[in-house]
Amino acid sequence: SLPHSWSIKYRNLNFLIRPTSSKQVGIFPEQAINWDWCSEKINSAIGSGRSIRLLNLFGYTGAATIAAVAAGASVCHVDSSKPMVAWCAENARLSGFLSEEKKAPIRFIVDDCNKFLTRELRRKQQYDAIILDPPTFGRGDSGELWRLEDQLLHLLKQCSLLLSEQPLFLLMSGYSATLSAATLHSLFSEVFGNHPKSQIMAIPLGLQGTLDKKIIPCGISARVIFGQ
């Protein structure tokens, strides 16, 4: 039988694993390529004298949040599920970011991400980097229906309005079978393509088998890097 929970290590990060009724365990290992990429971009920006304020929407258990904080960013972590946000806090403690000696700059927000975006725009808040991993399908607090294909363009436009005057990057992951690399690239080009020196790319995510080295497809990511 499996233990109730256990911890795993990836580079200098620690994550709590816990089997759930939804058959998830609290981490998506195919996202490691994105954690490394974000860490590299943040490290480079901080090395040049910048401070980076990052927003992680639909943040789940916060692996990307922990990676960004470890790289030196201050992070606002938002998810509508209170247990998932609490899990993110556990991961932060496990990696040593919520100790008395080291209190990392993380805001834990339990809220509907769309409503949170609307309020942040009204408050004229800005972020240097944004990570989002929206669900393919869901329902809001009032039972309203969410379909990624219907909402994605509006979501990206809202995110674009929250970016600072010198944005670093925006990263989105998706697991919808109907969301192709070409579609994501087209949407990102429509929303972010006019930004000076922006670089847009869409990459498949996957996991490689240990023995046969075959790649198991595991979704897709789109990235935009902004020129300075």
C-alpha cells in the first residue's frame, strides 16, 4: 500500500506527493522543462539588476511558484481551490521558503482566476511575468460554464493588460485535445505579436520512457519572450 504522502526532490526544489481521488498526485513532471525555462529567465533578469514580480494563475499545487521563488521572483499564486493553495504552501515550507529564517515573497490567493484578473486590472496592478495553466473545462462558483476554447482569447487579452512596461515573459500550458500548437501560436501572435521584439513559440510537452526512449505526449505550452 502507498503511504498517505511523501516528498520528492527536483534540483533544489522539494514537492509533496499525495495520491488523490482524481488520480492526480500533486505534480506534473512534464512541466519540469517549463520550471527550468522560467528559472533561467528570472535568474538572468535579476542578474541584470531587475526585480521580478510574477503572477501564477490556476496555480494548482505551486510547482512553478516554488521554482520562480527559488530563482528570486516574488510571486502571487492564485487558484480557486483552497486545498490546492494550501498544498502550495506545504511545498513552499518543504523547500524552506516559509521558515522563520527565510520568509519568501509569496502571496497565496484563493479566488476565481477570472474574477481576480478583473479586480487586478481595476486596481491597476502590473506583473513582469505571468504563468497560467487554465483548465479545459469547469464551472465557476455560481455554476457558470467554462470552456477553454471559448474563453482563451479573452483570458490572454486580460493578461496582456496586466503586464508591466518592461515585461519578461508569459507562459501558458494546456491539456485540451483540441488545442494545437498552431492554434496557440496564432492566438499568442494576435494578442502579443505587436509588442516590440516579442518572440512567440509553442512547444509540445512529453515524458520520455526510460527503456524504449519513446515520448508520451502530455499537452502543450506556448511562450512569449518580450524584448527589452
